[in-house]
Amino acid sequence: MAAARKDGRESNQMRPPHVELRPLLRADGSARFKFGSTTVIAGVFGPREPKSRARELFDRATLDVVVRPRVGIPGAVERQMESHLAHLLNHTIIHTDYPRTQISVVLQLVSCDGSIAAAAGNAAFLALLDAGVAMRATVLNVCVGVRFSDETPNEPAIVLDPTEREEQDCDSTVSLGVDGSRGQIVSSLSSGAPMDAVAWATCISAGSQSCKVLESFLRLTLQKRLEVFLKPG
């Protein structure tokens, strides 16, 4: 799909991301991440002593991930997202540096306009970074929409960072968590029609390239903010 979308983007373009560190003063680390109108705030609490000894592991930290919807109580969608994010963060965090402790990551979905799981994953990673939690890799997330066509079954149309309306028009959507240092897909969360090997390979290629661009943007953004913070008065 080469044509411009309703917001003017090409099919391989993300919405401009926005990052804010430490929006929550009472958390050990926090971050707000935006893809366009999609916003997620993540707070990290810990490493700290577990509230229950039953949750304590003598050689590593335990991880809790909680996703809170914009309104109402958590449902099946939030539980599925929690499992996806827990898999991502367990790959990222060096648990053995914090034996007998608990790390809690709480995510609040503020506004949803597509690619919500990807925004949540990026907010969680940045909140852990803000909290100073030891991590073995930079794992960032992007959502990819897929549209199938009977005319070109071997060339599925890809829509990067789809909006909510675009997700409804896609046959499938998949949120990919990519380990940039190893070039690996850590976790994926998909919905919609099943995808064949060609569609999966196309999604992985587009997602991996997009995460590299996103990583460069985040490094530049955080570096500039750190320079401003450390600049003598």
C-alpha cells in the first residue's frame, strides 16, 4: 500500500512519537509515551521487598505487570496485554541483580487511537530506564497492520503504526517487541485473521526496521534532555 493515508502518512511511516520521563513523582521511575493520539503512562515501583513471602525468590526479582484501562475495570484485552508485556520485560530486566525483591510495572491507558500495545511496551521500557533498573537490551515496540488482497496474495499490504480506524480496516494487526541489540523478536501480540509465512516475514521486516528508527529517535531525544538537565546554570 503506497498511497498516502488519511493523516498524510505513507504506509511505512509511524506517527511522531512523544516521550516524557518522570510524570509520576511517587513512582521510582515513570514515563509517558505517545504515538499520535495514543497515550500510555507507566510507573515502576521497586525493586522493593515483596508484600508476600510467597512471592519471594532467593536468587532473582519477581515481576508484576498491571494494565489499567482508560475507563472501567480490566478485562480479557488487558490481561492479554499484561501477559505480552510481562514476556517482553522478563527478557529485558536482569532479574538476578535484585534477589528477593519485587518489581511492579503499572500501566495506565490514557487515550487509545490504535497501536496501544506498542505504546504500552515503549512506556514500560522507558519507565524502567528512568527507575535505573538494570536491563540487558533495548526492547522497543511497534504495531503493524496487514491487509490481504486476492489480486496479490503473495504481497500483503502493510500499514505501520495504524490508527484505531485503520486497525478496523486491517485483516490482521500484530504488535512486535524487538530486541535491537540482537535483532530478535522477543514477543508478539496479534489479532484478526491468521497470517501465512509471507505475511509474518513482511511484518517482522517492517517492524524491525521501524524499531531501529524509533531507537535512534529515543536516544537523540533523551540525550538532548540530559544535556539540558546537566547544563550549568
